[in-house]
Amino acid sequence: MRILLVTPAPPKSRAGNRTTAARWATILTALGHRVAISTDFSGQNADMMIALHAWRSAEPIRQFAEAFPQRPLVVAITGTDAYRFIHTHPDTTLQSIRLASHLVGLHDLIGNTLPEDQRNKLHVIYQSAKSVPRRQPYRRLFHVSVMGHLREEKDPLRPALAARLLAPDSRIQVHQYGKAHSDDWAVQARAEMQANSRYTWHDEIPHYRIRQVYQRTHLLVLPSRMEGGANVISEAVVAGVPVIASDIEGSIGLLGEDYPGYYPVENEQALADRLHRAETDSPFYKKLEQACIAKQPLFTPENESQGWKHLLSKL
């Protein structure tokens, strides 16, 4: 099939939507399809469309549905779709959801956010990650990684605030990797570095360097207020890096209800307690590690490819 894959993120962007689109294009090409990535629909004669983001891609979704009403239209529900725009911009977001012949979600609980009459269209496809060479975590410090752009949804400075609450003898150092989405976030991150000796912001770095970080880090913290199924969890789990995450649906839907590494969202004291325990309580750290290793089969490239193959077989 000729597949048009629409993402709101422009070429060369390191935004998650662009990364996901590129990975899906690789998978679909390997399955024998011809894939073109675009930020819009301009009348391309595609056999089907896959659109990332119900709200941001609403116009190309509507245009494709009008041009080819009988052709498959797959809409991938992102975190901001599910936990923001379905409430703040319901008409546009729900229009895209209802126009879709199939919906793709990235974690097990995302169906909770959809209208009941649309849930039968949902297919959960977990985002995959490639393994990294053998991990060799730092010995002189306890390295905590925070991956993701600095923006409101990510609650990005919560780990830094938690690090301020740690005991003086803690070896924890928080390292943040991701682009500031505004000058204000950059100012805040730089100010935090000046005031907090445990915090370093590295700005945006290439993905090969992120893979190097996973080789050396002890822990990934995902402090988000909302997520649609964060690929950084997939990457950390496949790399064998334990995760501490805010207790939001997007993380619980990937790691499971009984995962031991959650803390209440926006609560830096609870996060500080979790960080302290991960650093000082070896059985707890091992429990996190083993729980993540048990989830690795979900996030393999083979499993993600099989998910798309299964969905396309229904079209």
C-alpha cells in the first residue's frame, strides 16, 4: 500500500512525534509498504493515512476523510490529545477520533479517555527501542537521568526540586537532557543549575548520546503530568535501566499497576524519598531493575512490528 504518515513535527525535528513517525515509517516499509512522511495533506493519492495527533493533525485528517471516505484512516492518540485537547478542544479532537477508521494508542489505559462508542476502534501498539551495549553505571556518583523536552506537560524541574531535599551525604546527581520549549524554561533550568549543585541541564543532545547515557546512568525519572506512552520508558526498560515515574495513566499503562517505582505526580518530597531509597536500599533497586527487565519483551522492535502487521491485516 501507499501510506501517507502525517505528523505535526517538521523534518529534522527531534520532537517525539517526528521520532515516532520515522520509526513507524521504517517498520511499515519493512512490511512491504511505500511510506511518505508529511506535515499536511495536499491531495496525495495514498491508499491510507496514519496521522499522529488527533488535534494537531485535525485538518489533514478531515481533508483525507473527505477526499477518500472509503480508505483506511488511522489516528494515533497522543498524550496531549488524551489528557488535554479532548477536554480543551473537544469538537476538533473528537471529530478526528470519529473520522478515524482505526485508532492507535501507546499504552494499555488510554482507552479510558475515549468515548465509549469509539473504544472498539482502538489498537494498542507499544513503542519499541533498540538494546544498548552492556551497562556500566558510574561508581563515584548515583547518576539520575531525566529525558524529555522542558515544557509544562513534562513537569521537568521536579527531579531537581526533589534533589534539593536529599541528605548532604547523598551521591545523587540529576542530569536533564532535552530542549527548552521557551526562553523561560531555559532561564529556569540555568537558574536551577546555579542554585542546585546536584542538577545539570544538558539541553538537546543527539540520540546516539542518549544511548550512551543509558549505558552509564543508574536510574531514569519520568516526572510528567501527562504522557501518551513515553518512548523514554521503552528505551530505559530495554537498556535495563530502572524507572521511577509519576503515577499517571501513561506510565501505569506501560509499567503496570503493581510496578514499585511510582510517586504522586508533582510531589517532590515523595520523589526525593523514592530517589533516596533507590540509592541506599539495594533490594528496592534490584526490585525496580527486575520489574523493568520483565517488561522488556513488550518494547522490542519485533513486537512493535507485529502490532502494525496485526492492525494492517484488519484493513
